[in-house]
Amino acid sequence: MHKDVIIPVWFFVGVLLLVYGILICASGLVEWSAPQTTTLAELHAPVWWGGLLTVVGAVYTALFRPGRGR
Amino acid sequence: MTNEGMITLKAVDLAIIAIYFLAVLSIGFYLKRFAQTGKDFFMAGREMTAWVAGLSFVSANLGSLELLGWAGSSYQYGILAAHWYWIGAIPAMVFLAIVMMPFYYISKTHSVPGYLTLRYDRAAGGLSAVTFAIMTILMSGVNMYAMAVVMKVVLGWNIHFSIWVSSLTVGIYVASGGLYSAIFNEVLQFFLIWFGALLVPIFGLMETGGWKGMVARIQQNFPGQDFTHLWSGLGKFQDNPMGMHWTGIVFGLGAIVSMGYWTTDFLVVQRVLAAKDIRSAKMAPLIGAFFKMAVPLIVILPGLLGLAVLPMHLFPESGLQAGQHSYNEVLPLMLARYFGPGLLGLGVTALVAGFMAGMAGNVSAFATVWTYDIYRPFLRKTATDHHYVSMGRWCTMIGLVISIGTAYLAMGFASIMDYVQALFSFFIAPLFATVVLGMLWKRVTAAGGFWGLLAGTVSSVGMFLLVKFNPAMLAVIALSPHAKALAEDMYRALWSCLIGVAVTVAVSLMTKPKTESELKGLVYGSTVLPKEGDLPLTKRPLFWAVVVLAIFVILQWIFW
């Protein structure tokens, strides 16, 4: 009876990745000049990996947002 | 809650973990309104697309026990562990999609034991339901315990805290949304695991200078041992770290264990049965197969990289001394090596998500089999749909409480992986014989199905006990005194399946088969299978099955 309005799982995936992406990217920026404690820390992975998550999350959130008719 | 652990989490990591818990609970509450009928609660309305069903199908198997266990196994056995992802999965997934799925789907069964009830009778279906329910609860508990141990070692979390908080969360969201919740969270988990773990092999290969650099470092760290060839060391039991022979891999793992697991274990088959139509149901295992072939990238490769880059050697769980790490800790050690704040939270959340999705898969399958295959046919035949849904919600919580009990029981076992593999060989291998014979041969009778299943299960348990009490029997059952635990499991599964087949055939030939009309929609030769000739090539499951098999063969050749 409610099936026509169920939100696609991809929307939830998008929101979670978007939130995680922002958090990880921000934490990477905050830690940018902190002392390096992990191997290959000089690559600043949290910044670009968090950025990637943010982009993927934003795309999924926008494409599958409720009410878009998908 | 915490003591000293291998990894120290910062505020951002804890926030990422907390957000995950909040998200799964919110999704569970949101989906509750869609899970009001039996079809919705137990079958997710049978409206999942091929992609959702396919990702859920492969994720249900990608629990933390799987991630940590096989990463540890790849440190211990090298690339041989990838057999469990390739020959131990891909042919079976293709077989499920192309050969078996039409019968499961057309029969409109709600479960694998349900199919056996339709094909044979209540006795065969009931036996299968009871063994599946026992196995599922035991597996769920072991999964729970294994994860709690890792959380204790890695993060210093209290073991009881991990077990209870995670279990209650899973219980609440599965009891709320049923299979909808389980599937939604499995798809979430799929993305978390890939985004949480993919950086480990990327960084590892950067550090070692690529595959060749990694192999050179492994040879330097472990001279004279071959960890990077898939088939060339399998000519003799003593020539490889697994103590395995190629016949065990091909016939035990490829032909029996994997076929049994991927085609008859209701935990994974339930996801595909939720597909919206038969083409989606056939495509789902093929989509799953593509991703399954790629999983070694985030599970096996980190284990191999651990051999190359970790400054210390890892050891078996049983003989561990203070300050040493076990094989199973290789993935957390690699996470700690490369991941700083934020990424570490994502990596740990991926492990927690894997654990919770694995448990959700077990309890949702348990709820369906208990309600539809044990409670309804044997205890209360006539009740309303609403009553069975309530029963499903209650037994989700009860199943979890029993699982917690088995988690504490599992603390008493020396080797968890031995226990898990033994369970598969007891229940899954004989079941495969019963299901596939019933699907493909009209002459098999109800009595043949029941006695074949019983004989296969009893013989498997018997062989296990025989070797436990008389280790000399290993040379008979596993064909070599050099065979190790995994090799023994593969051969035990092979023999129990063959015993199941022999008894099923013998009893069937002595008893009366069902009539043609009774077998309609259940057996090859009595079922009209939908034709796909009018579909474009890229929409046909058979086309994608050929593509999957071609990639599978190429992978064997590359890593031979």
C-alpha cells in the first residue's frame, strides 16, 4: 500500500557517503600539518578520499532524492 | 568500555561509527511501515531490482568473519585463499543464475526448505528447515563472537559491550523492517566495505612498488615459500602452505562446497528470491559474481601485502604469546599502518557494518525459515498473515538472544574457522545433492530426498567425529596424512554429498515417484522455462554468464 513512495536504497547510500566524505575530508584538512604517524601520510589520503566520497555521495543523493520520480 | 587496543580512535572516528548506528536504526524504523504483510516482511515485497538483489546477495556473504578470516588466511596460505572467491564461488553463482533460479522463482517458494516441501514432502522440507535453523543460529553466534574478539584486540572494547550493543541494534532494525531492512543495510555495507578497505591495497602496492615489488619482498621475508601462485603448487599436498591437492579444490570446493553454499544456503538465496521478476532473479547472482571476483582485491591482497610490508611475523591464534599478533589481525594491522583519523573510523565502521549485515542476514533467514517452514506447517497451520508477521518479528529477537548464547558458547572453542567450515560440510554439502537432484531429475522421490539428506548429514558428522577421535583416519578421508583442516573439510563435503546422492538414487529407485502434474513448475522437464530470445544480447542473463566465466578463466591463467 505504501510501495509507490518507498525511498530507493541508493538515496540512503548517497547521504551516508556524503556525510562521511565531508567529515573525512575536513579531518584531513585539520590534520594537514600535524606530525605524520602513518605510512604514506604525506599523500594526505583523507583529503582526496574524503573528497571522492563527497562527490559520489552528492551525486547519489541528488539522483535518488525523494520526490524526483524514480 | 575500553582498555588498551591496537588502534586509538579519535573523535571524528567515533562520530563516523555513531552515525552508522544512527543511520541503520533510522532506516529500520522508516522501513517498518512497508513491512506489514508476510510477503513484505519475509520477501521484501518481491520488488527488488537486479542490482539491489545482486549487491545484497554478495554482501550477505561479505561479513566481518569473512573479511578478517580470509585476509588472515591469505597471510597464512598466500593467494591460495583466493580459490574461495573464484572457483569457490563463480561457477556456482553462474549455475544458480542460469540453471536453478528459474525453478526457485517459478515455484514461488519463500525459502529453500519451502522448495523441498513442494518438490518432496513435509519431512524433507522440515529436516532441511531444522538443520538450517540450527546452522544459522550457530553461525550468527560465531560471527558475533569473532567480531567482539577483534573489537577487543583492535580497539580495546569490552567483549560483552560489543556483543550486546551490535546485537540489539541488528535486532531492532530487522524486527522493524524485516528483509527490507536486511537488504537495505547490506547494500549500505557493500559501499562502506569498498570505500573503507580499498585504500589498503592501493597504499600497499604504492609502498611495495607494484605487484612485482610485493612478490620480491615476500620472497625476501619468507625465503623458499610460494605465496603467489594459484594452481602451480597444488600438484602435491606438501608443496603448498595449505596442505591441499588440486582435486580437493576442484571437486571438494568447486563442485560441492561452493555449489552447496551459493545455491542452497537460504541466507544468500533469500536475497535473490526478493527480486521483482525472473530476469532480475537470474541477473542478480551474475551481478554478484562480478563483484565477488573483485573482492580478493580488498581481502586477499591486503593479506599478501601484510607478508611483504609488516615488520613482524604473525602467528596462529592457538599458540599466541604476549606481544604477538595472530593471522586474523592482518587487516586491522594494515588499517593501522596506513589510515589516520577519519579513514580509520571508516575502516572500523566497514568492519562493524560487515559484522552487523552478516548477523542481520542470518536472523532474517532464520525468521523466515522458522515461521514459514517450521512454525506454520508443524505448529500452527491456520493463522492470519498478521500473526505470522508478528511471529517473524518476535523470532528475530529470540533468534538473536539464542545467537548471543551461542556466541558465549563459541568462546570455549579453540578454532573458530574449523568450527565454521565443519558446519558447512555437515549441512550444506548434503543439501546441495538433495536440491539439485530434485530439480533436475523427475524420478527422485520424496523418500529418496529425505533419506539422502539425512544420510549425507549423518555421514558428514560421522566423518568429522572419526577424525577427531582417531587422527589416523585423516589419511583415509582426506586422502593424505599431510592434509590440513581446510583440505579435510573439502573432502568430507565431497564424500557426504556423494553419499547423499547414492542414497537418494537408491531409495528413489525403490519407491514411487510423484506424478507429472505434481512436479509442474518444480523440476526440469515438467516446467515451462521463459524464453529470452526476444531480448537484446546485453539484456540476456546467458550472455553475462559467458562474460563472467571468461573473466574467471582469465584470472586463473594470470595467477596460475
